[in-house]
Amino acid sequence: MTKRDVTYRMLEAFRAAMLHNGIGAGAEALGISQPAMSRLIADLQKSVGFLLFTKRGRSIQPTEEAHALMAKVQQAFLGLEQIVDFSDQLRKQKLDHLSISAVPSIGHSIMPGVVRQLRQQFPDVLVTLRVTSYVDVARHVKNRQADIGLTADALSLGELATIAEFSSECVCIGTSQWLDAKAQYVDVSELAGKPFVGPTGTFQTRLNAWLNANGVQVDAMVEASLFQSISDLCLEGLGIAVVDPMTGAKHRRHGGIVLPLRPPIAYTVYATAMGDARLSAPARELIRLLAAASRESIT
């Protein structure tokens, strides 16, 4: 043999023997037999041209040359570890990435469950979820910071396209203090006789138009900007509220009462992407999961 015959496997065996203070322990660490380990060490000694270990009774001791060689081998293995780490970083950078921007009513209700299901089907896909305002959802999609934007109002910018709509109906939420769990629905007229937790923002405008169209005024002594906050306030017994069905489903899971409204008030989720975007398989599956989650929130 010549020095050119040194193999990675020989050096790995030598390093294991040095680190674990013996041939047997080194073999066990590598998951190979002791005879195989001994052959690798013997081959390395022939290749380098000097002894690496000497026997002292039943044990072996590394020679001075072995210690010197070990320092170089450690450097080489450290370099290999850095290469492996760097390769892992490159692999992660090449992973499929699905970026989602959603308004709070969607991001705080169905999205955690949807993302969980999506990750089960696409474990190598990096999913980024941003929960933000309607304006920021539009900006994220337009600037291609998000592959898909989810809002409760259609994004009307010319470069954006609505790729899916999920329509449902708003619900009335509260606790047994204000709602009868056995009731089939809540008539709009009943909202006037109970303390009301009102929304702010764009949904407030829609809700007020619906109430005015039905000749009803509510006693809104508490207001909140997020449906989740409205649900939390209702769970504290502060009154009843009208929210989207997805928040309603979460409200029910937390022990609250959820009832349909008559007449109904529509709630539509819009999925938006850039008009020239080609949806990836994870993005298409996201749309399917959103549709299923939207249907489930109605029941």
C-alpha cells in the first residue's frame, strides 16, 4: 500500500479509536465488528508507514505519531462537519416555501389548523404565516412577499387576482347568560334587547348597514377591533356579538354559545394572488383545505 491508499473509512476508524480510548469501544461507536475495526487500523498503519497503537497488557496506547495524526484528522473532520452544515443550509434554502398573509379573523381562527394539515402533507415545505391588516395583506401580495393573501374583502388592485372565494354566514355568539343554547337561531330584532359587543373597522360598516336595513339599533357599550377579542369579551359575559363563522366555531370550542342569524349576513373569505402567479402544489392544497375548513365552521 502507499499513502494514496488512505481512505475516509480508515481515518474514521482511527478517530473513533482515539476518541473512545480503544478498538472495541471505537468499533461499537461506529456500529461495526471489532475485527473489522482492527483491519481498518492495520490498513491505515501500513499506509502511513508507522505504528499508531502499541499494546500494554490488555489495552492499547496511541503512539506520539498517533496523537500528531489525530490533530490533523480532527481538523479534517471539522471541515467535513462544516461542509455538512453548509449543505444543510443550501438544502433548506431550496425547500419549497409558501408564504401566506391573512387578516386576523382568518389568521387567528382556521389558519393554525389549516397549516398543521398542510405540513402533514408537505413536510418539506417551509410555511410562513403573517397575520396583519387588510392593507398589509394587499401590500404583501403585490410586493410578492406573500404567495397568497386572505381577506374578508376583495382586493381590487389591478395586478391582483381573486383565485378562490369561500362564502358563509355570520353568527351570533355569547354565553348562556344572554343566549339560549336550545334556540334554532337569533332574530335580528333580539339583538336590540341585550348588551352588545361591537366591532370596529370595515366590518362595523357592513354590520351597521345590515342592522339599519332591519330597523334595529344595538346597545354597544364595548367595542373591539379583532373578532377574537370580541369572542373573549363575550366569554366574560359582557354581552352578545356578531362575528364570522370561523371565529364562531372557535368560540364554541371555548364553551360559548353560537347561533345562526335571521336574516343572514354574509361573510366571504377571498384568496388573492398576483395575476401572473403560478400556484404551487402546496398553494393549491392550501386553497382546498381552506374551503374544507370554511365549510366545517358553518356546521
